Amino acid sequence: MANKHEEHSFFVSDEEEPDGQEWLTTFADLSMLLLVFFVLLYSMSTLDTEKFSETFTSVTKALQGQLQEISTSKITRDEAGVLLDQALMRRQIIESQRKVFAEVKTLQTKKGVEGLVSANFEDGVITLRVPGDVLFKSGQIELSPQGKVLVSQLKDFFIQHRDQTIKIVGYTDNVRPSSRSRFKDNWEVSALRAVSVLRHLLKMGIESTRLTATGLAYLDPLYPNTSAEYRAKNRRVEFVLEKRVMGK
């Protein structure tokens, strides 16, 4: 009986004895995930670049031994470095766009634009909004005389900032064209209006490589389409500006 008890005890200790190294894998993965999270936080912050770089280097050195010993980590040092570079570039783009947006505020006070163009800045993207009724007569897809003047004012701003791509997006309200209209639906109206603006900018010298045109009809309304006033605000053309990265 004593021998059986001894054999049983030996069997349990042999199965449960840890090798002492398994925790390193979990530790390395957790450490690198925290580092990546730190990088992502940085991309949305206003931290000092030099101080962040020093901190990143210190963390990398502290983890170097574990990274060399464990090859199963899902995020390598090279990948973390790429993430850091991307975060730094993203921060630079946002800061550059912030300066351009400050100039948009000046543009909004310009004669012929004042009170007609609204602007929004979010995550490095600048959006200029112009009421559709200012650019086009009711049921029309060709720019009105007033619309051509306004687009010409915007053209000067676009030429000053050649590093910006310009995505022109047309929107309508949710009221379908009448049965007597030559247009099939609001998708066609919004798309043709965006193309009309694009062609006018091309005639005035804006490079074709900077321009795209899209019609989104009644999608993404600014206000519920519950009144004539709200529907008028939803009929609009947006100019979405994003900084071009070198090589693209």
C-alpha cells in the first residue's frame, strides 16, 4: 500500500511541474500590446515628439532581452517601429491640415464666400460645405452664374494648396425627381452635380489627378428630412480635402 501511495505522489508532481519559461511568452505579448496601445494614444495626442521617442527607446531596450529570447511574440520590434513611424507621420499630417484649416477660416470671410461656405475639421480631413441651392437652380445640374462665381473663389484657395486632394460629393434631399423630370432618381442628380463642379474646376486649371466626384443622393443627411428648411440644408455639395502623401 505504501508503494502505491509513493507512485501516485510521484506521478502528480511530474505532471504539474512547470518548466519556468511559459510566463515569458505571455509577458512579452502583453508588453508589446501595451507598447502598441501607447503608440496609438500618441497618434491622437499632442505629446512632445522628442520625449516620446526617448520613452519608446527606453521601453524597447527594457524588453530587448525577452524579445530576443522569445520568438513567438505576435508583434516584433520591427513591426512596432513601423507603427511608430506611421503614428509620427499621421501626427505630422494632422498638424499640417490644422494650419490649412486656419486659412479656411480666412477664406470664409472673403467677399462672395462669406456666409455661404461652412467648414469642418476632423481627424486631419477638412470638409467645405456649400448649399446646393446656391450652386444650382432647382432641378438643374449645371452650375448657376452664382455657383460659378463661388466655385471660382474656392478655386483660388485650391490652387494655393496643391498638396490637397479634392473629393467632390453631391447630396440631395429625400424627395424623388418628378415623373416629368429627365433624371431617373436622386443618385443621378447628385452624381451629375458633383461632375459639373469637377469639370468647372478642371477648366480653371485644377489638376485632374487631384479631383474625384461622387454622388450620394439622400445618404448621410445633416438634418432629418422633415421640413423644407431641413431638406434645403441637406441639398449640398461638399469638398473633402485630404493631404497628399509624397509618392501617391
